[in-house]
Amino acid sequence: MIDFYYAPTPNGWKVAVMLEETGLDYQLQPMALHDGDQFAPAFLAISPNAKMPAIVDHYPPAGYGEAALPVFESAAILIYLAEKSGQFAPPESHRRQRKELAEWLFWQTGSQGPMGGQLSHYKNYAPEDERSYGFDRYLGEYERTQAVLENRLRDRPYILGNDYSIADMQAFPWAFIAKPLGSSLDSFPNVADWRERIKNRPAVQRAINLLKDNQNRGENKRTVDNDSETFNQNADRLLAIGKSMRNDQA
Ligand SMILES: N[C@@H](CCC(=O)N[C@@H](CS)C(=O)NCC(=O)O)C(=O)O
């Protein structure tokens, strides 16, 4: 059984898609990010970055030992689940493809994800009168990553070639929400086709519908104006929690 720490956001969907695709047995551990669940010491022991998604596998495969195994960061979780299930990643012996898998997972983690995340902040959550510079900058940066994907998909249906893989699951959610980010798919027809192919998979549909009612949107949307605590983070909170955890141990 795998505990899946989840909230219905693009980063949460990446792992939800993989769990639904593989059929691995999991139990949802819903997280209320705006109530600060991510700062609970028990969760920080699993995910020191104080962000979801994260998992705890209570029955890890041979070689990991018998203790329950925590994994944080979506790409690391996808690699782990691909290894556990033997699905959606090229085998270790396919060295060139494994190298490409690493490249695209790092690309998503270092480029597409952060640019999409900042764009979302300026489009949806920043103070109204301070949105414009940040929005313009991150729209450009986000669409730059869409262009990278567009070129990659010029001559192949999926990021690694003919086979749908965890590289697609990692990148799909941030292309899926292009329109709510204030971007358009019109200049990216290959991305639009790829997005459609993935979106129509039954497992993907199940994943993006998980806890859909808890999405941060609509009338009660949390923004910087009504929730400065989770939106305006700095080092203080995590340092204070770290200190209190050390004191508890002493
Ligand atoms: N690089 C991380 C990003 C995770 C992330 O940013 N998660 C957000 C939700 S989409 C979160 O947990 N935010 C809580 C917070 O910032 O306090 C991953 O891909 O796992």
C-alpha cells in the first residue's frame, strides 16, 4: 500500500496519473495546503521541501529494506514508481533512452514547472495591481518551454518517441492548464495534439478528477490578498520548525 499525499494541482496530478495508469494500490492522504498541512513535522519528515506530491510506500521492492519508504519530488516519485511497477520507462539497458528520460524529467523540474508555477502566481494569485510585469515575464518564459516541447514533438507522438512514459506524465499537467494560465495553444499544434492524446486516456481522466472540488478556484479562491501566509513564504517558518524539531529530539 502506498500513501499518496495529494492536493488537486498540476504537480499532484503527475503522480496521480502514474498511480492510476499502473493500478498500484494507493491510499489518498488529502492535503489542505492553505491550512498549512505541508508544514506539519510528520509531513516534513516525508517531504523536507514542505510541498506535495509525496508518497510513503509501506511495501518497497527488494533492495530498499523493509522500513516504509518516503519519496518526495514528483520526478523522483515517478522514477520510483516506474521501477516498482516495471512500466512507463525504458529499461536500464536502453542507455540512450534512459539518458533522454533523465533529461526531460530534469527539464520539466527545472524549466517548465517553475515557469508555469510563477506564471500561475502572477495570473491568479498576485495582488491585482502588481500583476503585469510578472505576468508578462513568466508568460514569455512559459511559452518558451512550450516551444521546446513543440519542437520535440515535431516527429514523435510522445516525448521519448513512440511510447508514452513518465516523461509525458511529468510535463502533461502544465501543458494541460495552458488556457487558465492565460496562454494559448494556437502556436503549438504538436503540443495541442499530444495534450489531447494524453488527456483522453481513462487513467488521466480519473487522475485529474481526483478531489476536483478542492481546487483553489471560484468564489473562495485563496490569493495573496486573503492568504499571505502560504503565498508569501520565506525562510522563517521552516527554520523555526527545524529548531523545534531539534529541541524535541534533545
Ligand atoms: N518540484 C516539485 C513542486 C511541488 C510543488 O510546488 N507543490 C506545490 C503545489 S503545486 C505545494 O505543495 N505547495 C505548497 C506550498 O508552497 O506551501 C514537484 O514537482 O514535486
